[in-house]
Amino acid sequence: MMNITYGMTEEVYALGTERRVSYGIAAYADAEEDGTATIVASVHDVTADKQALVELVELCNRLELSLIHLNDVVEDFLVG
């Protein structure tokens, strides 16, 4: 069974001279065991609220969220 660790991604989106920063969530497989950072799933452009996403990532890691629930958690986050 794969051990999943969640992390935050940061991306800059540009359209003409307008720029915005958005944060997403990435799932890393066995990151602590083998020292790699292989992304096995990610959801981009979730929110511009960095602190809210930091808290979501911490919650996912604390509760050891199964990878199959990542999209549902992000959807609930966006609706909530």
C-alpha cells in the first residue's frame, strides 16, 4: 500500500498584463520512505487563499486521506 503525503502547489497565471497566484494540492507517493517527490495526483488552481489551502493540506496529512478521496475533499472545500 502506498503512503501518500499531501503538499501545496503555487502557480502564477497570466493573461496579458494581469497576473494572479493560485494554490493547489499535490499527492506524493512514498515521499518519506524513498526520499523522492513523485506526484501521483494533483488538483490545480483550487484557491487564491494560501492559508486556507495550507490548513486543508495539513488536515489531509493528519487524517491520512486516501488518494481516492482527494477530488471529493477539494470539491467539498470549494462548496464549503
